[in-house]
Amino acid sequence: MGKIHVGERTLVKLRSYPYEQYGMITGRLTYISDVAYRDSVFVAKVGFEHFENKDPGRKVVLKNGMQADAEIITEESSLLQRFFRNIIKVINIR
């Protein structure tokens, strides 16, 4: 839990609506539980900010109980920065 903080950006992908076709919801973490729910699983809440609807002709309806996957953005870095970070890791291993 050391890397995750309230206010960090999240990308939410609804399982009922494939994100490749419908898009995803962006938001920010508004709450993280102090105690694990079970086996290193923590409860978190996301405040939605924007829904990128790739197909405006189809309406997306949010309902209680829908399942989603959330990606928490802990660090913004360019592709070049990630590439060099991996090169440095390989060099340090040898």
C-alpha cells in the first residue's frame, strides 16, 4: 500500500462493456482502507471524472453490482524513460 495514495489517477474498465469498444472511465482515488479486507486486498473508492465513450450511439448504463477493473496510475513516465529504466535494471543484475 506504500505506492498508492488518495488523489491518484485511475482508469476504470467496466467488464460489461469492453473498453476497446466503449472506452473507459477516468477518476481519482478518494478513499483507501487502512486494513486489508482479505489477503492483501484493500477496499478503495474512485470518484469518476470523465467517461470516454468511443461509441456515442450506444448508451452505457452504470448499475449497482457491476464489476470493473481499475488501474491506478502511480507514476507518469514516457516510453523512453521506461525503456531506459529496464536497461538499467538489466545492467545492474549482471
